[in-house]
Amino acid sequence: MKKPMIALTARIGDFQGQNRIFDNQTYFDAVALGGGIPVLVNYGSDEDYEAIAERFDGLLVTGGEDLDPALFHQLAHPSVELTDPRMDTLDLELIRRFAAKGKPILGICRGIQSINVAFGGTLIQDLNTQYPAMRPAGHQQHKADPKPAMDAPFHDNTFVEGTLLYELFGPRHAVNSFHHQNIDRVADGFVVSSWSEDGLAEAIEKDKILAVQWHPERLTADPSHRAIFETFVRQCQK
């Protein structure tokens, strides 16, 4: 069977004084392990976004920095680290165009937040100050000292019966989260399919769209996390 071509959203950052377009190797490896061909796609014009959505079989919206809160009609919290608006546009334009064509979309970390915002949802801008029930050790390991390995699970999530993730994970499984923001009001039409122990919605699903707050691309040695990519690639082959 022909391998599907998967578009991965590019990230923008400074490296040694140069503006770079990049993404983490783990995303590429996970898509390839699932049976797809990963290709990094960059920001551009409306015509470019439409061409990408037309030519590729699926979309992986990757992790990254914060979204501009203006996109969900809020003022920025002092903790927000605004990203390049081209990155926000890239995510939202591709999400909407792939969804309009009925093509599969997988979101990871920032990706779940971009998907939720693209369809009218909102975000908790800062878990430390806006979500008192949060257990910091479970969600902000990237700020711990010493910093633990990112390829290890940190907390358990529960999974909602009747969802795709329940089929892959069962009722409970360990995940790895690195985030100071989270989805708040869930976009219309989506269902929450995974909850953290402290009550955060960490996965949403709708039709051919699946998005998770944690990083399954770093846990592919675990069959359940690897199955996210295998299932996604199979959907892209149809």
C-alpha cells in the first residue's frame, strides 16, 4: 500500500543568530514508524496553504510556544510568550483547510491548543495562576531542576469509554506533559477523551481529528502511544 504523505507544521526560532525553520526529530521518527512519510511545511500565502491541504494526506500539528490570546478574544496573561504570528496563521489555516477536506489531523501539545482555538475554543493561559487545582509536578517537568528525561511518563490520565483513545489505552495510562497552558472551553463538536488526575482535559476528538496535550512521539516504545501514529497513518491511507 502506498505510504501517505504527512505535513508537519514548521516552527520558527533563532539559532546562532539565524532565523531557522525546524521541528523536532521525534515527530518525524514517530510518523515514519507509523508508516507515513513526514514532510515539514512552512508558512506562506493562502494559495500555499490550500495547495498543501490538497496535496498531503494528513496533517500533524506539532508542539511549540504559546498562541496569541487575541485569537480566542482574550488579553494576554503576563506569563504568555507570544510566538511569531506566521506560526499561528500556519497552524490555524492548515487545520481549517484539512478539516474542510475531511483529511485526518493529529495535534500534539501546542497542536491540541491550536486545534481547539481554530474551531472556537479557548485556553487556560497560565496553569500556575489560573488553575489552582493543578499539580505542578505532573505538567511542568520541563521547568523542574534537575530536568527529567522527556521520554518518560510523569502522571496517569484516565480515558473516556467510547472514544478512540480508550480503544488504544484502556481506562488508565501514564503520559508525559510539558505545558503551562491547556485547553479551557472545548470547541463545539469535540469530545474530551482523556483527563489528567487534577482535572485538565488532555485530549479531544472529532471525526478524523485527534489531539493530545502530551508527547506520544517521545514514548513510541510503548505500544499504546505508538498506536496513535499507526492509527493516524492508517486513516491517512483511506
